[in-house]
Amino acid sequence: MDAKFTKRFESFKKSLASLTEARQRDLSDSFVLSGTSAKFCITFDLAWKVMKDILIQHYAITNFVSGSPREVLRTSFQADLIADDVWLEMLKVRNELSHDYDGEIVLQHCQTIIHTYVDMLSAFQKKAEEILE
């Protein structure tokens, strides 16, 4: 893997570690909620970009029409990089959070982010590390 991939993968791991800290934080604090929302969006974006890197550089899959997150997720599922279509739900939540100006959407999804999505992101990290060994 090239240096750009290595840097992105390291950024993904650091971002996920930071997001995981939300499990120990007071989620009734609006600052913590907004930070959790922002960190989830960043971590998710890094995850699908790392998936795309792996698909191209490790599996030599280059037939992306647009390279959109949805397309990368579908191809990653087919390549067994991810094991659940919860990823498409995560994409939807990430898109909704980008328009969450009053904090209502993060309130609806925060428990799912820290208890389900963090686990999905962690499982992807482990799978990526196995592939890259």
C-alpha cells in the first residue's frame, strides 16, 4: 500500500479511537453530542475511503462508476470487507447529520452511533488490518 493509504488508514484508526471515547462521556452535554456527531462523520468518511483504497490496491477492483460512498460500500460488501448492510444505514445517518443544525438528529442517533456503529467501524478496522498483514 502506498504512503497516502497508510496515512489515511492511520487517520481512520485515530478518529475511531476518539469516537470510541464517546462511550465514557456524558451524552446529555450538547458539546459532547456535537463532537460525537462530527467525529462520527469524519470517521465514517475515512472508513469508506480506506475501503476504496483497499478495493483498488489490494483487490485490483477499479470498475467504480463514480466512486461514491454508496458504490464503495456495495463493492466492499461483495468483496467481504464489511459484513452487514448497516453500513448503508450509517451512510444515511452521516448524510442527515451534515444538516443537523439544532442537534435533534444526533439526539435520535447517538446511542446507535456509540453502541452499534462504533462496533461496525471497529470490525472493519480489524478486517483491514488482517488484509494488510
